[in-house]
Amino acid sequence: MHEDGYIGRIEWAVAGRALPGQDVSGDRGVVLDTGGGTVLFAVLDGLGHGAAAADAADRAARVLAENRAEPLDVLMVLCHRALTDTRGAAISLALFEESDTVHWLGVGNVESRVLTAGPAGLTVRATVLLTAGIVGYRLPANLQPQSIAVRPGDLLLMSTDGIVPEAADEVDLAKSTADITSDILAKHAKDTDDALVLAARHRGAAGPTA
């Protein structure tokens, strides 16, 4: 599965695949236009794999689509309520604002980081502080979104645990988000799990129009 596009000044792409031998993946990438140049990104990892994992991820995706204007902590609670009779999921949310700010919140082991080009090469500007728990089963009592300022050209990278963490070390920021996600999926997906990676970048100018 490969998807990519632009929303306002944000260039984005998602690449994912199911565990080898499975027909469906329990990993989902969600991209939602929330208006005014603001975009909500989410990566959902239903526990395990197969149809039951996919059901959990699909339910969470529907909740996000129907409530996209809500704050991140409220979205996480709404997903938790919708997933109580499922396997549950790890979920990371990131709100990319027109004001060059990313707000993010993660429960479970979906990694999110912002990569930037520094004097010494590629560096990690920030990594989301993940809280332990399973959305749908055990939600932390105190959900505190974080915020980080980003510059045009910085890359938001979100990935499920089916992608090895070292994948971020080899990102070429000169490439498109579509090429970045495709490269990571091809080179760094584990053979033992579903895998998905999402990349988003503020281009500093309006994206191309069809």
C-alpha cells in the first residue's frame, strides 16, 4: 500500500504492507485535512496481525475521521472507548499546524520523530514521548500532548514497530516523502510483523496543484 499527496503546504506519503503470508494488515496511516492548512496525521497499529488487528485499526481510523477537529487527548479517549471490545491498538497522533508547529501524542510503541538537516548532516530534532498502555484496554490517566516548532524542510516520520528504529538514520531529506517511505518499507520492514511508515514535510510554499 502506497499513498501520497499534498494538503496545502504539507507533502505527505504512507507506505505499508501486511505480515508476509497475511491478506490484511493491522497497521493504518491516517491523513486528515482539518482546515486552515492544518493536517492531522495518525499511525495505528492494531495488536497482533490479521483481521482482528485490522478491525481495531479501522475502528480507530473511523473515530478520527468523524472527530478530526477535537484536541489530540480527546481523540485518544474517543479511540479508547471505541476499541474496548477489540484487541486494542498502539496509536500516535500528530497535528501539523500552518504556524510551523507540530503537536503530538502517543500511546504504545508507534515511533514518531522530527528529522532535520543540520551542519553535521541528518539529526533528530525531537522524538515523541510515548506513554505505556494499549488504546482500548489500558489508557494512561494523564494524556499530555507535546509541541515542537518545525522549519520548512523538516520531516515528520511515524512508524509502527514493524519498521526497525534504525530506519531513520538513513533518510535522505532531498527525496520526496513518497520515495522516503517506499525506501524505508523496502529496506527496513521486519519479516515478523505488519509494517507501515508515514512521512510529512512542510515545504514552505504551496504544493503543486493538479
